[in-house]
Amino acid sequence: MRAAVRGRADPDEVRARIIEVAEVLFRSIGYQKTSMADIAAELKMSPANLYRFFPSKLALVEQICARVTGEIQAVAWRIARSNGSASEKLERFVVELHRHNKTVLLKDRRLHDMVSIAMVENWQSIERHIEQMRGVVESIIREGVESGEFKVADPAAMAHVVKSSFVAFLHPQLLEQCFHEDMEPLARGVARLVVKGLRAGD
Amino acid sequence: MRAAVRGRADPDEVRARIIEVAEVLFRSIGYQKTSMADIAAELKMSPANLYRFFPSKLALVEQICARVTGEIQAVAWRIARSNGSASEKLERFVVELHRHNKTVLLKDRRLHDMVSIAMVENWQSIERHIEQMRGVVESIIREGVESGEFKVADPAAMAHVVKSSFVAFLHPQLLEQCFHEDMEPLARGVARLVVKGLRAGD
């Protein structure tokens, strides 16, 4: 009996399956037009059972967002831990993440809508993501200071500054506006100017 | 007779009066909820007469946008033409325009909505504005090159780069998201880092 199987299913597996189905529906029908009842129906669950796992659509979107931002953070840390000078890593940080965000967030406009909703409704999780990304930049700057490449008195504060100068190439809403432009040369230009500034010291 | 007076009125004055009334209505009722009929009624004009001056609400919003962006450009050029080194001017450019945009665009949320609509519907006029602002940055960079302050081979291309690094502090949608944060120290930090980079040369 299917009901019995579902009854005995691992709750983590059920949660993962719910998120997967919700994402498919959000992407194909759109976040606003998908109801919790639609998701439950697709999973052959009762809505009441679905609500035991996730109290709202927003809770589901948070999970999807966590996956998307987690992937971005993984790309960022991979760059920070790769071989090369701190200057090269900073340039790769902005260029490769620009490319990644453009591909992942915008290839599917509906996913982008979902992230935009999350940015408004669930600012805290986005703040955590921004803080993580700032942490990656700080780690690259610290490496540059240790190797004698950069002259920076306060790497944590400078990470904020450097990250702000990269916003045009990483922020989903701005990427959307400039989607058809090739912004890579400009991103590279900003990275190189910033690196010169970091090398020059105070 | 009022109708006769209006009939003889200077068309430029009529246009100015229409824009003024439209802005008041857009601000108080909101852009979406204001119709051309509302604007005509407020002006005691027939809708047909209003349409002779402006073919659509969007045409009206374009005029209001042109005024707002014109004011921003005036602030920018005033900074470029003021006394001081090119480095000081670049810092004032981002800090003072950040303050100006925050005050003018966001003190009134409805005006901001209007500008957002214009940014989507009328991208060309925004492009022109962005180009104007890039021109101001280029003029400051050229001045710095002439005075020996900056070492830059291509001031026009570098103006693009520098302007991109300032986006976080000037873009209306980003200002909206960070409205309650004091971003001035960060704006100053980016300007100083950029100036160091411009001084360091290639």
C-alpha cells in the first residue's frame, strides 16, 4: 500500500521530495500561482500532511533559496581555495560569480522571481548569504596581506568595501537589467582597479 | 472667460502646468491609479485637449523623470567643476550623489515607483542619464590625468569601470533595499580604494 509506504518514509526524504516537487511547480507554473494544495496533490499527500512538514510556501522557497545561495557560496570558496595569487582570485571572484549568477539565477526567469520574493520576504537569509560572501572576500584579502601582495590595515572592513564595488556584477536585480550586455570586461576592469588600490596601501 | 484664456495660453506654459498637476496626482494617488481623465479633470481640460499635449501617461512620466535626472546631473557637474583635487571630487561624486539620490528619489515612495516604471518602460532615457553620469566621471578622471594625480591610459573606458564600482551607492533599487543603513562610510571607502588604484597606474 502506497499510503503505508509513505507513512513509514524517512521524514528527511519526504522533505527533500516536497522541496523537489515544489521547485518543479514554482518553475513551471510560477511561485504566485502555485498553491500548497497543488503541491500536496502532485505529491499525492493531504494538504494537512504537507503542512506538517512546511508551514507555508515561503518556508519552501527558503529551502530552495538556501540551495541556490549554497551553490554560489561553494563556487566562491572554491575560488578562494584555488591556486594563484590573491589578486588573481579577486578577479576570478567577480568574473566567475558574475557568470555563475547570470546563468543560474536568470536562465530560468521563474526561479529568479522566486529569489526576488525571498529577497523581500526573507531578508535575513539573504543577509546571511551576503555575509558569507563578504567572508570569502575577507579570506582572499587576508591571504594577500600575508603574502605581502596587499597593504590593508583592516581586512574585514576592506572586504565590505571591495564587495560593495562588485555589486553591479553580482546583484540579481541588476543582472536582470543588463542581461543582454557582456559585462565581463567591465567586471574584470573593476577587479583590476581594486587590486591596484589594495596593492598601493594606505 | 476661462476657456478663452486657456485657448490663448502659451503651449509651453500649458505643458508645464500639466506636468506639475500630473506629478502632484502621481505622488498623492500613485502612478497606476491616476488616469489621464483624472489629470484632465484636475486641470479643468477635456481629455481630448490633454491628449493633444501628451499622448500617454508614460509621456508625462518621461517629463518628470527628465527633471529628476536633470537635477542629479546638475549636482554631478557642480562637483566636477568645483575646487579641489580630482581625488576629492571623485569621493564627493559618490558620497554626495548617494545622499542626493537617497533624499530625492526615496523621500517620496510614490515618486520612486514612478521612476522604477520609467526605468522599465523607457530604458533609453535612463541610458542617456547613465551616459551623462559616466561623462562626469570621465571629466574628473581626465582632470586627474592632466594634473598628474592619476595614471590612466584610457579615461573614457576607466570612467565606465569607476562608475560601475559606484553602482551600490547610486542605483535607486539598491538604495531602496538598504534605505535604513548608513552607507556613506562604505561609499567613501570605495571612492578611496578606487582613487588609490587610479593613482597607481598600469
